[in-house]
Amino acid sequence: MPQEPNPQRRSEKSRTAIIEAALELCAEHGYGHVTVEAIAARAKVSKKTIYRWWPSKGAVVLDALDETVNPAIAFPDTGDLRADLEAQMWGLLHGVMAEPRTGRALTGLIADTQHDPDLARSLNADLIQPRADEARARLTKARAAGQLDPDADLDLALELLYGPVYYRLLLHQGDLHTRAELGALIDHVLSALAPKGKALARSTVLDQDH
């Protein structure tokens, strides 16, 4: 006798199809033009199936980003703070923001949170805060190792590092195109955080477009 279909496996297949459809449609049409109806049609599921798992389009896209971007923006810990920041931020810039599927989804989702407080809280809790915690932990370790001033304000440091990235993204000012540009940003911030009387060596990373 043929085996009965596994409902759990079937559900996971549908869930994956929905997440993939949401990102594909964001890349093709932009977040603002994506609807739950369009996601359902592309994933070949019913709207009821989507609403069974997510309350809105934004929630679908948030889950899709949460699952997709983590490998690209994992925070390394090699002992070299500048190199670790550069690797993680380059992954964010070119593995997420410059990638049409995730970049257009992220910018649209951030815009959507301006008038959806529940989505804003979910974005912060699921995507933003965990990444900020990883970065803060790496800076805390560097401060304990004497690489940063003991009184360095790490929350302000995060804003100085990542603020320009999101400013360029959301206000269409162009991204940081090369590792040299990114290295210059990191140099400026880390120089301000260096232990008093001890300047940090500037980045020697070559200008790499790839």
C-alpha cells in the first residue's frame, strides 16, 4: 500500500515555497507592490494557508529575511576586531543589501514598520536586536582585551558603525562600494574608541570590488 503523505513534511514544503515566493516577488516588483494574494499564487498555496502561519505580508517577509540573511552576516571572532567588523559589515552590505531578493525586501520592510508598530517590534526582536547583541558582545570582548578604551560607549559605537550603512540604504545615497571605503569608516570609529594615548593602526585592506 502507498504511504500516507507526511503532513509535517508537506507543511514545511509549503512554508519554504511561501518564503521563497515572498523574496522573489520583492526582487521583481519591490516590497510595496507585493501582496499576500501574489505570494499565495507564486507559492501555489491558498491565502488561508499563509494566514494560518503569518498575520501579514510583512510577517512573511520578516521570516524570510530572518532565515536567509543569518549566514551572510554572521559575526566572526578572529581576535582582530577591525577584520571582524569589516567581514561582518561587508557581508551585510553585499550579501544582503546589494542582493535584490533581500535588499529590496529589507528596505520595504523597514518602511512598512513606520506605520505598523507590531511589525516594528517584531523586526527589532527577530532581526535587528540579535545582530546588535552579537556586535555588542564582540566590542565588549575587545574592550576587555584592551583594544578599546575602558570607558568606550559601545551602544554609541554601534550607531556610528552601522548608522551610515542604513542612512545610505534608506535615503538612496549609494552604498559603500569597496572594502577600502568600508575600512575608512571603521578606521574613523575605532580611532575614536582607541585607548587613550594609543592610536589604532589604520586598515591596510586593499581596495577590492569583489
